[in-house]
Amino acid sequence: EQHRQMQSLGDALIRLSLDGFEHLQREQPKLRLFLNLAPSQLCEPQLAHALLESLRSRGLEGQQLVLELTETTLLEPLPAVLHNLEQLRAAGISLALDDFGTGYSSLVMLKSLSPDIVKIDKTFIQAVGNDPRALHIISLIAELAPRLGLDLVAEGIEDRATMQHLINLGI
């Protein structure tokens, strides 16, 4: 992004990701691709059209794709961003709020973006066993998620004890 190459790099990464996913999906039809988008990609007016065309040309459905967005991407949503998200959602593509809990406006993002999935940042997950405050925060998120119809994903699980804590919380 710093060298204004994100558009071409982003396009290449999307193409490579979809090519690889197309092959995997034939053997695992229920598999979904989680794809990170850079803030500058989301601002491109033609993003939704190009992405949907890439899916169609590979015989893939929107429901097979989840776009991961960081909170910083959406702090000041531009009209192009909102238009892209609206078109992508209409095509069945899910939105995931990535690194949840690390931004300045996490709860505002839950309200304004209405994501389908929230990915709890690994800094909270990795502190579950030794930081009661982290466990309380994760517990609150786990209680809130079903009320908002959100699926939860925990990032950075490194041991079975942490995994069991999260399973007990319904994550």
C-alpha cells in the first residue's frame, strides 16, 4: 500500500486464492474460503464486480466466500466501500470482522457492519489461561454473539487447554 502497488498485488492474490480454492472445493464442497482484503482494495469502485465475475468464471458461489475486514478498514466508510459491501452481500458473500477487540470501535462495527462472523483477536485468546480479564471479555463476546446472530472464530489457539476453555464458552 505504501508504494501504491496494492491494487495489482491484491488482484493477483485474489486470483491465486480463487484458483487454489477452485481445486480444493471440488474435493471438499462444504469448504469456504476466508479472504483478507486490504483497505485500499475495498475502496476500488469495481471490486465487487471484478470479484463476482472471478467467482462466476470459476463456477464458484458467493456463499463459499467469506471476506475478512479489519476494523480500521471501516472506520470511515466511503461510498465505494459501502457500495461494494452491499453488492457482495447481495451475492451471498459473508463478512467477517477480523481482529475483533483491537480497534477503537469494535461495538460500533458490530452495529454498522452487521458482520456474519467475528474473529476474536489472538491477543485475547492467548491470554485465556493466565489473564482473568481476557477470559471475562471473551465470555462477554460469547454471550453477545448468539443474540446478534454472529458466528465466532477464535484466532491463535495454541494448546488444548485454551481450546477447551473456548469450547466451554460455545466458541
